[in-house]
Amino acid sequence: MQIEMIGVNSLIPYAKNSRTHSNSQIDQISASIRQFGFTNPVLIDGNGEIIAGHGRVIAALKIGLEEIPVIRLAYLSEAQKRAYVIADNQIAANAGWDDAMLLSEITALRDENFDLMCLGFSDVDLNNILFVPPSGLTDPDCVPTNIVRGGGKQTRRCLGYG
């Protein structure tokens, strides 16, 4: 397996890609590329058709990159390519978080004044992750609000991570 640099405009999007990317997510990917560099090569077939990395390619175009790193998977059959396009996204979506470790790491980054927005979390998600319940209910503006029972997410006010 070899990483090569290729002109971003020469890549061909997979026409039947079922994964979608909102403008907000493309902005998140762009921020990540600006902060950390292009660290995850796009996977392409022997003809330059994208197998994995459509969002990264859109973000690269948006921020004006001319070349990006790619890995050619020319050995995959047509069926394997179609399956990998789906599997790459779904397998990543099946991951979870160690909530205590995530809180510890994001808190440390916040305390070092690191830009948390390049992590890919929304403002609401960051507030939910960083929420520490008050000891005692002395300020009604600091209690959880809009609690959704049955596994839903809670929206909380009064922390602010910024």
C-alpha cells in the first residue's frame, strides 16, 4: 500500500455513493484539515474513482487544496468497491465513546484554550459533554432542561465551554 499525491480535480466521485455530507459537516472536515493537515488519505480505485473520502474531497476543494493524499485500491472487484463504500461509513458509525475519558480529554483541551470546534461536535454536544450538575439547585437557570426520557439526549444550559 502506497500513499501518493494526486490532483483533487482529477478524482471522480462515486455516482452511487449513499453517504451524504451536510454543509455543516463539510465545514467541520475543513476545520479539521486546517488544524491537523490532511491526515487520512482518500481511497480510490485504479481509475481515480473515490471509494472512501468523498467528504474529505469536498472539503479539500472548499479550502482550495490542489493535491491530496490517496491510496489506490486497484485490486478490488466492482462488488467489493460498492460494498466498501457502504462498509467504511457504517462500521465507523458503529463506534461508541468512553464518556469519562471523552470528558477528561475535552476538558483538558478546553483548559489549554484549544479550539474545540475542530473536534466535530456541535455546540449542544460540547455543552452536554462538559455539563457538570450543580451541587444543590440554587440557580434555576443551571438545571437540566428539556430532558427526553427513554434514551434521548438532554439539552442543558448554563455551562458554556467557550
